[in-house]
Amino acid sequence: MREESPRYRLATRIAGEIVCSEEPGATIRKWRNDFGLSQASLASQLDVSASVISDYEGGRRENPGISVVRRLVEAMLTLDEAAGGERIRQFERVLSAGFDESIVHDLREYAAPLTLDRFYESIEAIEVTAGTATAINGHTIIDSIDAITRLSSDEFYRLYGQSTERALVFTRVTRGESPLVAMRVASPKPNAIVLHGLTTDDLWDHAPDLARIDGVSLAVTEQPLEELLDRVARLPDE
């Protein structure tokens, strides 16, 4: 595996997180879920029983050593490549934009415009306020707390990727004040803002008005993050 390849860098990241984690089993489970793998499929790739994976993830086996971690990571990456390599490509896109995955979960450009209706249907989003645009050229899925607290204005602008005509999906929001206020002063504006983990009842009262002033579509979704990432991976890619 070439040391400069996205596969190698992702393998190094996963292995490091597992080895350094106070709960390595929980970290293994997190990454397995991120890859959309079942315990059975991972176990089959490793030629062990599913109960072995279950025991590691549940902390019923002693902490895995380096050789076990290496095999687990290689198995996850190999299965991802066999399925088309979407998770590895996702990691590469985020890195190439200069971000850490703790800030940006996914950053994607589409080969052709995608209607907002289709995007919202894919992530089971409810539009609260309609915007002036009806299509997007890409999306960025962002950890709202890390983005707002850690990014400079120039770095925040890079969240737009190659096109500002995109949807910005903010995770880890409670009512939506911070993303909406941040986008109020940002220029230019995205075509759409999606607040993840909220219902319409949870939404900050002033959020629809701020979106309406800027002509930005505003939506909310409760779709679990892992499923959301899986669903957007099926949308048109470059």
C-alpha cells in the first residue's frame, strides 16, 4: 500500500483511533458502521465467526493487539474497495479540500445539477423554507460545532468546494441558531441549508425568517448520520 495513497492514510487513521481509544471495541464498531458493514460480512472477510467481532466490539475479548487491528482495518478497506471504494473516495475528497474528517464528513461535486427535491427525498428532509434555487451542484456535510469554532473565514469558504450552488448539511445542531447566524454573515450563500438531527418543532423560531431573507432553502432531517452518508453516496458523482 503506497504511503501517500488515500487508502494508506485512511488505514493509518482508523488503526490509530482504535489503538489509542479507551474503548477500542466501541471504536471498531463505529468504523464498521461508517463503512456500512455488518458483523457477519466483516467476520467472513477475516474468516472468523461473527461472534468474534461481536466480542471485540462488546469488550468481551481483551483489547486487540496491533496485528488484529491491522487485519480488521485491511478487511474493512478491502470490502469497501470491492463495493466500489466509496468510503475511501469520500475520505480523499475531504482531505483534498484541506479538511479533517472531524469537521467535514463528506464533500462532493455532482457531474450534473441535482434537483433539491431529489436531494431532500434521498435524505428524508422536510423543507421549511423554499429558496430561490431549485437545484444544487454538490453538497458538504459538516460538523457544525467544529466548523464554527475552528475554521477561519477563509477556511469556512472552502466548505463550498468547487461550487457555491450546493447544500450545506450541518450536523450536531440543537436548534439551528449558530449555522443560520453564521450563514447570515457569510458571502456568497449556499442554495440550501439542512439542519441534521432536528424536527420542525425543534427548530429555532427565527431560522425560517433568516433563510427567507437570504433566499436560501432551509430543511431539517432526522435521518441517522451513517444512513445519510450512505444515501448521498448513491447520488450522482463526478
